[in-house]
Amino acid sequence: MTCIRHVMEAADILESPSVSGAAVVKKLKEYGVENITVRHLTGNKGETDFIKVIIPGEKGKVSGGEARTLGIIGRLGGVGARPSLIGMVSDADGAIVALAVAMKLGEMRNRGDTLPGDVIITTHVTPRAPTRPHKPVPFMDSPVEITELLKLEVDPQMDAILSVDATKANRVIKVQGFAITPTVKDGWLLKVSDDLISVYERVVGDVAHVVPITMQDITPFDSNVYHINSMMLPWLMTSAPVVGVALTAKLPIAGCSTGANYIYSLEQATRFCVEVAKEFTSGQCSFFDEEEYKKLVNLYGDMGSKLRGSGSDRSR
């Protein structure tokens, strides 16, 4: 299985200076995706189109079944930084992967390969997003407040979440390709899932790379401490376990850099998300050890309420 075509088509449509939710919907429908909603959002720094896709499973909740639902979030500030910069920026990686996954799963379902459970995919597209200072290289900023986006990105039906984000603007994970994070659940930074490591190694054919996230990375942005990026913040809106899928590089690349979307890395991350969707919705993959998590909570108490900011609101 390859997702090169899907990644290239997703990247091609997002590179347009006039990209919109309507254009994305038209492309997704070519791959048999029907359950799509678009919501236009306006913030104090611009506007964006929020996109939500549901790929129904054979025994998913959409059809009245009980199979598990996987959420895949394409996190980003924007796919472009016009008028300051011409073209698609590095930060578009999350949206590229999210839309490529939607295309692949829609195509699979259309051909007769239906997953057991539903997959809900969310992201947003704006060709005109602001930038903001960040060390070691600048970040892309969001045209809409991050809390507003997070509330839309996380659906109450998601039983686990893969949060995909460009993570090249740092000095702690310097590999070409993609990496995964430890699992975050209700404020607990848990061990890396063995099942997800197995999927990673199968997809890439190499050892798994892990992002060394810290407690700082899972605090709300208004804590005003250093964050590697916003990849882990969906946990603030849910009790479902969240794992980051980080698109990485061998040296720091600014989120607002153009010409820095690496197709083969994006393809690997897309295949990883598709394979996790297969295994998670069929009950063959776990994001964390339930018993060990319960033991931690019994020993040390609730972490979620301590870390969630006043602007956060769980949707589960």
C-alpha cells in the first residue's frame, strides 16, 4: 500500500493561494468521501475554513455499532503565510496528512475495504495565516484562537486521537521523517505505546523515533512556558488518549518556511495513520495500559484538572 498519490493531491490543492473548504470538499468527493462538513471561522488574526470528515466503519457508531472510533487531527496554524510569503509553508504538514488519510480511507471504503469502526478527521485550511516569534525558528500563528479550534477538532465520539503536526522547529528531535510521542491522557504523560511502536516499525522498516515531550508541552498555551508546538493540546478537550505524530527534519526548519514539505516523510506518516486506524478500530491496538493508568491515578490522583486552563472545556 502506498499513499504517495493521495499526499501529492492533498499538497497540490493546499498550495493554491485560493484554497478553501469548498475546494477541499470537491477533491475529497472524488475519492468517495461523502460525510464532510465545513465551517468558516473568523478570528482577530484572519479567517480559516474548518473541515470535518467522517469515514463510516462497518460496525461504527455512525451506523449504530460499538466499534471504536479513531480521531485524526491535522494541527497547524495555516497552510500559507501570504502576503508575507509565497507558496505553501512547512506548517501545512498536518493538514496534508489529515486530508491524504481521508482520501485513502474514502478510496478504500469505496473499493470495498471498510474499516470496523469510524474514523473522524479534522483540520483547517487558510492560505493567509500570521507568524509569530519562537526559538530556534519562527512559528506559524493561527488566524483563530487555538482554544476555539481545539474545541472543534476534538469530537466526543473519538476514543483515541492521533494529532499530526509539523515539528521541525526544534532541537530535540532531529530525524528525517516522522516521530511519535508518548501517550497523554487526562494530564498524565504515559509511556510510549508498544502497539504504536510496532505499527511505526512495520510502516517505516526502521526503528521508531520518539519525540521527547515534557510536561511543559501539555500545558495550555496561556501558561506562557515553552512548548515544542501545539501538537499535544487536543488532550485538553477530551479524556481520550492522545498521541502526537510529528513531521520532523534533521535540522530546525521554521514553520513559515516554504519549499519544506517533504513528500516521503508525509507519505510515511499518512500510511502510519491509516494502519493505526485499521488496528485501533478493530480492537487490535491500544494507546495505553488501562490497568497501569488506573494505578497511577490511585497512587497520585487526578492530573487533568490541575493542568487544564480556565479556557479549556472537555468535550467528553
